[in-house]
Amino acid sequence: MSQTMALDELKKLASPALRHAELVNLVRIENSPSEVQRVAAARWPRRQAKAARFLAMLRRDHGDDVFETFVATTNRARSPREGVEHVRGG
């Protein structure tokens, strides 16, 4: 496989992040997948932080249009209030 992951694999690995609008928005504003994971890990469990990293990789490797289409078609990103029980306290 090439250095960039296949789109279908990234979609599968990124899908847990789509349940949380806050993570999707983080990916929209941060360019680095590593930085996305670092920031997400401060508030979210490891699984969601890693999924946000994969979502950022999808955006970086396949472009904004593919990213936005993926987010829109899954239609699973919820408002930040709906995912509060998954956010770490602090």
C-alpha cells in the first residue's frame, strides 16, 4: 500500500469522530493530524482522539471536498451538547 491510506480505510477508522461535532470542527481548523489527536486527547477518550486523527488524515490526503462530503453524507455529527457524556471532565 502507498504511504497514504486508502480512502475507504480512513473512512472506517474516522467514523467514531463523526458522532461529535466538536471533533469534526477541530479537524476543520487544524491542519496536522498529530495536533488534532493531541488536542482531542485532552478532552476525549483515546478512541475518539485517534478517530479524529484519521479524519484529519482523510482531509489532508484526499482534500476538503472529500472531507466535507464524507461528513455531510454520514450526517452523524451531533451538536456538542449531545456528546457531553463522552467528554472527559476537567
